[in-house]
Amino acid sequence: MNIQLSEHFTYRKLLRFTFPSIVMMVFSSIYGVVDGVFVSNFVGSEPFAAINLIMPFLMILGAVGFMLGTGGSALVAYTLGAGDEKRANEIFSLLIYVLIGLGLFFTVAGLIFLEPVSRLLGADEVMLPYCVAYGRIILLALVPFMLLNVFQSFLVVAERPNFGLYITVIAGVSNMVLDALFIAVWKKGVAGAAMATAISQWLGGTIPFLYFLLPNKGKLHLGRTHFEVRSLIKSCTNGASEFMTNISMSVVNMLYNWQLMRLLGADGVTVYGVIMYVNFIFIAIFLGYSIGSAPIVGYHYGAGHTDEVKGLLKKSMKLIAIMSLVLTALAEFTARPLSMIFVSYNADLLALTVRAFMIYSVSFLISGFNIYASSFFTALNDGATSALISFGRTLVFQIAAVLILPVFLDVDGIWGAVILAEALAGVLSAVCFVYNRKKYNY
């Protein structure tokens, strides 16, 4: 039996409703990790470093999908809560059509600038061919990748989170199997990794598109719409924090890679790549919970159910606290075995990776609160506050930390930069909650 957005949410019901989104995000991160494992072990550390060098640029191009997904789903959930299902579907359809158009434009632009951007990011003559080969293939799946991201949020609004999970499993298993075939069996190298990812993204983006396009039993359907600047701008401002998060993370990753190339060379980029792959598995739990719970908050806020919004916030904070303690302990305990999956072939690289991840993972104590805080204000259609938290957390504080701490702590300062950034963002999130408590009555 499907849980409706309009219901009262107990702890049990909240966990049941958000569970598919959590599993979906974790599974997405795991099949992303498989890419890295195959490339690192079957192709080499240089190609692995090259992929991690160009990846931030590719993620920047796809960031619009995250923005319209989270921002648009908040607006659509609010509109459904206000009782206007026809308008909610018009807004939903408009956002998807605009997303496809932007995706095609970014695909062409990305293909044109791929090589010069790779050089700008620090790719030498050895790494450049890997960056270009991987990037060209991935860009051909940019539109479905953006659709995959946007539909993850809208399937929750449509009260079909389980369907979103099934799609992720299909895409993920496809990627894993194709990675094994293209890289391990057919020896296609970096191009094989890109082809496996691109095919899985086409599956993940096309299946939900057809679901919404064809008659279905959910609340949302793709159909006729009209161009409405106000709804488009509102969706963008709502999702500005998620857009800022993805852009900022990509920019900061470039800065991390630059610092590491300067201090450790390609080995440093390899270590950071491993941390990013493993880190996303842990962060995915916070992201999944935030994605799954945001439409509930948006719906009840739109319906004027203040007590329900207040209860959701309190319950979520307690759940995030428990998750933070468990995940931090788990990360510290599994740092070595997780690192061995990627770099067991090099003892020095393994030791460096384990130390780096054990320092980095302390940030999990705080990051969940900041991720949820940003998502909560997005759900309230307060894109400005949400963007402020994300802007501080993922860009301002991280850039300052990664530039300053290495001066005093050398390489350990790079791994510890995220801890300082999350701590400062935690203070900012707390200030935002206190400042807006009377405005939203939570």
C-alpha cells in the first residue's frame, strides 16, 4: 500500500517512505564506485586519475538536472498540497521540456570545449587522451543523465519512490555488468567505462520519461503546457542550493586536484578520487533521506499543516543524528578494506589513501545536518536560505579551508579541509533555523 503525502508521518512511516530514496542514492553511488574499481584495477592509476580530473567539468554540465529536480519538485509538491493538480502537471511538463532543450545545448558546448578544458584542469599529454575519450562518450548521455536526476525527485512527488528505486537498480546493474564486459573482458579501457556508464544513464533517464509520458496511476503526467517564466524562475530559485552544491563541489574538486597535483602529483589525484567514490556511498544516505522527505514537507507546507511540518523537522533531526554517529564509526572502521578495493596493488598509495579517508570521514558527523537543512528550506520554497547554506558549505568554506589548512598541516590539511568547512556550515545552518523559525512556524 502506497503512503500518501497527505498522511500524518510517524517515525516508522517516515522511514518507510524515504527508504526507497535512500537505497536508490546508495545504489547509485555503489555502481559509480564500480566504474572506478574497474578502471583503477584493470586500466591503471593514470587513466583513473584522468577520469577524476575531467569528472567535475562533466558534473557542472549536468547540474541543471539537480536544480530543476529538487527546486521543481518542491514547487510541484506545494501546488499539489494547495489542491491544484492541473497546474502542478503543467509546471512539471514545462520543466522536463526545458531540461531536454538545455541538455542538448550543453552537450554540444561540452563536446566543443572538452579538450581545452581538460588542459586547463591540468591534464598532461599522458592524461589528456583519457580525459577526451571518456568525456566525449559521457556527453552523449548528458540529456538522459539530467532526466535521471530530475525524475528521482519527481517520482517521490508522484508517490512512486519504489519505482525510482527499481529504475536505479536497472541502471546500476546494467552499468556493473557492462563495466565487467567492456573493461575486464573486451579490454576497451577508459572508453569502455564511459560506454557502460552512458548506456546505463540512457536506461535510467528513458524509462521514467516513458512512464510519465504514457498513462499512469500517479499524480504526475507529461502533457500539454505553456511557457511560464514565473514558475520556471521559482523552480530555479528553489533549486539554486542544489545547483550551487553541484557547481561548487565540481569547482572545489578542481581546486583539490590542483593542490594535490602540486603536492603529490597524479598519486594525490588518485587518492582523492578514491575518497570521492567512497564518500558518496556514505553521503548518499543523507541525500536519499533529504530527497525522500522534502516532498512531504513541501506538501504539508502548501496545505498549511504547520504542526506536521514542525513534527517532520524534529523527527528528521533525531534520525540524522543517529545516522551521523553510525556512519562516522562505520567509515573509520572500514577505511582500510574500502581503500584496498581500489589501490591494493600499491602499498604506499594504500597507506596514503587509508590515512586520508580516516581524516576526511570525521566530516560525516556534521555533513548530514547541513544537507538536510538545505533540503528543508528548498521544500519550504525558500531557495535563498537553502542556497546560502549550500553556497557556504560547498564553496566558500571549502575553498578557504583547502587553501589555508595545507599551509599549516601540509597534505593532511587537504584531507581535513572538509571537516572545518562542514563545522562552519553547521553554525550557518543553525543560524538559519533560528532566524526563520517564526516565519515558517516550525
